[in-house]
Amino acid sequence: MSDNHLTLAKRFWVDDMPGSSVSGSRLSNLLDALAQGKPLSALGLRFLTENGLKSLAQFVTGDISESQFFLLAPIEQSSRVAAAAEHQKALEQQQQVEREEAETRHAAMMARFHAERVQRESDPKFIARQMNRELREKYGVYGFVDEPDFRQLMAILRKLDSAERLSEAETVWLKSQGRGYASEEILYAHNRLEADYYLVEFRKTGDIWQLVNASGHLRKCDASREAHELLEKIHDGALKQAKLKSAVRTTHGGAMRDLGRYNEALQLAEEAHRLLPNSFRPCTLLGALNIEMGHIALGHEWYSKAEERGAKPGSIESEIRSLLGRMPPEKRESVVGQLLSIDPVQYAWLRKRTGGKNHQR
């Protein structure tokens, strides 16, 4: 066949039909056969009739002449094109109606959702739950809170958020039953409030014991430099009692330790011990400082002296755990090994901490 498919479709006035110029389509194959003078089967003729190609079917069967075909076919094609256009228009109108109906349904649904959300969010219970959730997130309480603890914990968080000091009972609860909820954010806020309270008392009364109390809390809320700057302004002439002077030197030494100024911290701690040799607090500080400085045996001795003077073994263990937690892995393993060598019974708890590794004496 010399004619291409599109030319052939135009020749028989069916180029408006889908597939008429597509190679291998049913209509294209029929046109191919006609162009080659081949007779069409009954199925082929039926296909033409069912697809609105009445004049072409009549021409093939000889019911009309070629001249009649070329007269009728363009009229038939125009009717098909007009009908197709009308059908397309109706289809587009129907689609537009469906889109508008869908948009109306969507708008109604969104309006309903909005109304429900407004109603829900205006519910006092919902507002309270949202506020509680935001408060817990603000203070780093992300886990599950046991129902018996919830009321107490939220009371504490609301107080902290209002810059209100905790009561003694609340502080005790936070350090005991509620210690699992005591996040860094909660402890920071609590200690900052306590520090500010004692600083106000110190400035009102000039009582240096209030500054000692404030300094202890400042150290617990990353404000050791502030504590140092306040303590270094205290003149020895204001420290009439050995107990007070020792307390100032101890807390000042602790602040210097926090700032990494170990030699100065050591001097202050040693002076505090000389001033009050029977107090365990300077001994505890000397124990921590010596271990941090790598003098493990000497640190152990100072911790032993602290226990002899009244320090609770549990508090010593807690402090050593904290010390080890801040050390790099290699140094931590070295300190653990040395402590176990010094006293494997007293420091047996370190074996559990290190996963049961054996440290030979």
C-alpha cells in the first residue's frame, strides 16, 4: 500500500475516528483491506455499521456508488464531529458539575472539622490537657507519668513555670519518689529559683550563710562562675567563725572545680579542712578533686576520711558515679581499675557498672 494510514483515513473520510490512522488498529486494518480491493467479512461490515460508518459500509457492499459515497461521507463525518464535540461538551459539563459537587462536599467537611476542632479546643478539659502537655515538654518530661504522680508533678511544673519556689515537701518528693521525673530542665529551674532566693536574702541581711546556700544551688544550675565572682568578694574579716570560713572555702573550692581551676580549688579545699578538720564536706571535695586530677589513692583516702566524719556511703558512691560519668572512656576505665585494686570490697559496685570486667589487684 502506497498511502500512509492518515492519508488512507482521509481518503475514506474517517480520519476523525479514533485509531483510524494507528497502525494495527481494527479500523486501520479494514481501510488497508479496502485500499487493496479485498472484500470485507461480515464482522468487518458490522464493525463499520456499529461505529457509525454507514455510508462506508454501504459503499463496500455496493448499495451506493463511489460518487454517492463521496457525497454522503463528508456529511456523515461532519455529523460525527459535531456529535463528538457535543458529547465532549456534555462530558466536560458533567465533570465540572462533579468537581463543584466534590468541592462543595469538601468545603462542608472542612467546615464541620473546623467547627468540631473549635468546639474541642474550647473545651476546658482539652485546654488543660494541652497546657499540661506543653508544660511537660518545656521541662523535658517526655515519658509516661504514673497516675498517682501526675498531680504532684504538674503542681511542681506549674510552680517552676511561675517562678515560684517549691515547698520542702515538694523538694523531698522530687528527690525521692519523683526522682525519675527530675529532668535537667526541672533541676535547673529549681536550683536557679533557690539560688535567687538565697541571693536576695544575702543582699537583704548580709548573712554570708545565705551566700553559701546560694552558691551551692548556683553550682547545680551551671552558674559556678557567678558563684565564684560573688564568693571572691567576701573579705576574710567578715568570716569570724571557723565553721563559716570553712563553708565559704568549701563551696568556693567546688565552684573552682566546676570551672576546671583544680589547683586553686585544691588550695581552698585544704584550707577549709584545716579550719574545720572534723567536717566531712572539705574531705569529700578533696576526694573528688584528687580523683579528677589522677591521684586515685589519695582521693580514696579523702573519701574514707569523709565517711569517718559522717558522710553517708551512698552519697560518696553517688559522687564517684557522677565523676566517672563525666570522664572519657579510657580515663574512666583506668580510675575504675585503680579503685578496685585499692579496695575491691568497698568498690565492688564498680564491677557491675563496667559489665563484670575483672580487675586484678
